[in-house]
Amino acid sequence: NITGRCGEEIYQLTKCIENKAPNSYINRIRSANSPKAIKDIGKEVRTSAHWERVRRYQVAENILLHRASKDIEFRQRLLETGNAMLIHNVRDDEWGTGIIFGGKFWGENKFGKMLEKTRDSLR
């Protein structure tokens, strides 16, 4: 099992290990001082087509499920959203909403959908 200080660290370490990145990336991630710094280092890692198409989404979902199983407050807050659509409102066209125009978002909101899937699995 890979452990880390936050989900971003676990995600990026998994990416490094599964894509056989040099240990220098792992060391830099372990010593980074914020999730953003960790993510920035992770962007430098070369990934396989399988990681890009499939595996990265599985890893993110597993991290959310693990957090929901261990973090009572996170689990409760997620369940309190009922059946609401969960929106990851960041300027990221894949993981988030991108930019919202006139009440519509153009991003795929994959992280928001993963949160919904996690919430559904907790019921």
C-alpha cells in the first residue's frame, strides 16, 4: 500500500511507481510542501497509454473510496449532499468544470462525478 499526506500525494506516487519513473520523482514528491507542488512534480512524469486511458481514473476513485472509509467527517459531508450533482469548480476541462458560462459548464467534471460515485457506493 502506498501512503501519503494527502490524496494528491498518493495519486502521484502511484503514477510514478506504475509508470516506472525514476526515484528522484518519488523523493521530490515526498518532500514537496503542498498538494499543488506535488501535482506540479507529477505533471513531469511520463505515463503509459493505459495510465492515461484507464488506470488514473481507477486510482483516483480508489483514493476517494479509501478516504470515505477512514474519514468519518468526509463520508458524512458527502452523504449530506443527497442526490445533488457535485461540481468540481476548477479551471480544468477534464477533472473540473472548466469555466462556467451562463450556468453551463464545459468541462467533463470527472472529479465531481467520482465524488458522486463514491457517495452512491456509501449508501
